[in-house]
Amino acid sequence: MMPPAARCPQRYWDDVREGELLPEVTLPVTLSLCVLDAAATRDFFPGHHDRDYARGQNARDVYLNTMFFHGFVDRVGGEWAGPDAWLFRRRLDMVSPVCVGDTIRTEARVLRRYEHDGQSLVEVEVRVLTERGLGAAATLTYILPRRTTGD
């Protein structure tokens, strides 16, 4: 097993550029993923695990919950930012249901790099898309470390 630093190299505020693209992440949405997500987050709303209930709500199938997207976008941004980054703020907008059979993929980029109250901040936009369009959109603000001599 690789150490975490080898999987997620540290990003430094000094090296980040506005407009920089983050790596794309894709993930198929399966019934197992939805059911395990509902169990892991203790969100037992039937639309997240019961196909008949979800379809009775006019959803195509069982769908992912909000906490899934919080974790998913945090992981996308966190793996880019590195182990010493601090997630300072997250804004997440749910746009449309993401259901079993969809494949999610991300488009993410650096929106802004700035300093505030002595903190080195970076705002990242993460869009979660399916074949049907936008499922969720997030803006993540990270505190990144500064480079010091010798890094």
C-alpha cells in the first residue's frame, strides 16, 4: 500500500494558478453504491435504497443522497489539494437526481487564489455531471500551505 502522501501530493498556494484544471473523476452509480451510501450515512429515506419508492416519486431509479455529494466533491478537491490542505468552506447545490445507471464525472477548476486574514486561500469549483447534465455543483475553499525555503 502506498503512503497517503504518494497518492495525494501536497499543493502549495504559491504554485496554484486561477483557471487550473483538476483531474477528472468518473464513477458508475450502481444499486450497491446507493444502498451502501444510505447505510453508511444512516440516511434511510426510501428513495435512496427502495426502487419502487423512488419510481413512485417519479425518479428513474434509486438516487444518491446529499451526503454522498459532500464526500465526493470533498474527495475530488482534497486529493488535488493534498494532505496538509484544510477545507475551510463548502457550498453545494443539488441540481438534479443522480440515479442508478448514471455515470458521474467531474469538471473542476481553480476559480480564485487569494489571501484573507493571513490565510492563503484557494476556491475550487467542482461540477458533477451525468449523461443527462449537471447533477450537483460545489464551490470549495481550501487553506493551502505556503512554500518555505527548501520545499
